[in-house]
Amino acid sequence: MMSMEVVLALFVLMLSLVLAGVSFIAYKKSHLRPALYLLVAFLLLAIKKGVELLQLTQRIEKDVGLVIGGLEVIFLLLFVLALWRR
């Protein structure tokens, strides 16, 4: 039986991949840089959730907190860049 943490992590992983797909379609249509930033940000979020999921299912035994924290910072920076108006 899967725990609620695993189910939520899977949901966030799928949602971030869907949002990355939407961002890709938006970038293909508009060629705007903010859409590209969002695409990369959502892909990083999917990678982060994948690493967390592997840790939750005990496929990774090492502490990956530093990697997860670094990916969160990069995600947030890309998200801010996408929303920043010049």
C-alpha cells in the first residue's frame, strides 16, 4: 500500500510535467523567453519530485536534502525571472 506522501509526490510530479508541456506549447507559439524559463522551472520541479519520490520509496538511501534544496532555489529563481517585467 502506498503512503499518502508517495501519492502526493506522484501527483505533483505528474502536474509539473503537464505544466512543463503547456509551457513548451506556449514557447513554441510565442517564442517568449518567460515561457522558456517556466518550461525549465517545471522540468526542474519534476526532477526534484522524482528525487524525493525515490528517497521516499527508499531507492536512494543517502541524504539528498542539499540537492533538493538547490533545485528548489533554482526553480524559484526561474519562476521569478519568468514573472519579472522589464
